Amino acid sequence: MRRRGPGSARWRSWFGFEPHGHRSEPWGWRRRFFESGEVRLALLSLLSERPMHGYELMKEMEARSGGMYQASAGTVYPNLQQLEDEGLVRMEVRDDGKRVYSITEEGRKALKEEAPGVERIWSRASAWDDWRDAFSPGGAEVMGPLMRIARAAFRAAARGDTAQVERVREVLRKTGEQLEKMAPAEAKSTGDDVD
């Protein structure tokens, strides 16, 4: 039987989420941003771009998730220490006292072996970034009306024939276009073209 509704592959693609091995939350939301071992991969990936200190790494992880994930020192520094112990990163203390981490050749090899996992991490971060506006103060203000529109659209589509469903889709498409015209051009995300 083909699964429909929240959690189906089509819905997951609309909302930018992929299955992730354990029971997912509604619409593919996750309880945790990173699965086991993924923080290490994210840190290695970021360090492959340039050397950074711990605070920079935390801020970069937050930025890549649109602010939806905020790494803590209790997560980042133990992972950096473990990566250093394994010879995948090295740390040096600058003149200003900051500990700067850089990836080693062994770290680059390990990162290359885990390329699909790294791609999944940043794809997921991008999906979270696409939804950051929903959690802004303005987004919270429109959530009630949005849910009423969604409920009305579901009700109209469920109680109608194919022609009715197409009329509902057309109303929603036009509404989406009008709202997109109100958003700044740089705020448009890659998943906005899905209908």
C-alpha cells in the first residue's frame, strides 16, 4: 500500500526532510539535529574549509542551519579533543591565546570515506535553514491563519472530486505566488517551486 500524508516520501520532499533511520517526527522533523557520530563529521567538514577555533565552529554550525541548531561547548570541545586524539585534527595555540584547529591529512582521508554522510548532514542543515523564517516573530504571527487555510484546503480537497482538488491547488498556487512577491528576492529558497 502506498503511504500518503505526513511522513510519506512526497511530503518529506515538500518539506525538505529525508528519512533518518529511526522513527521520525511528524513531517520528518527530528528530535535531534545530529545523529550519533555526525558532529565529528560536521566538524571535520568545516575544518576542511579553513582552520577555526571552537567558537567559530559553533557559530558556523548555527549559521548553516539557519539558527535552528546551536552547538554547545559541551558538544564541540569533547569532539574536537577526540578528533585530535585520533590524529584527524591538530590544535595550535595562537599568540592571542585562542586554540585553532585544522584538519590533518588523516582527517581528510576519513572525511573522504564519509562523503555521503557529510552530504546528508549539510543537506539536512539546508532544509532546516529553509524553515528558519517559520520560527521568527513574524512567522509565529501568521501560524494561526496559515493553519486555518491548510485545514480548509484539506477539507475542500478531501470532499471533492478531481476537478475540486485542482481548483484547491490553483487557489493555493496563486496565494503562494502573491506571498512570494511580498518576500525579498534573497529570501526565496530552493524548495519553493514544489507544488
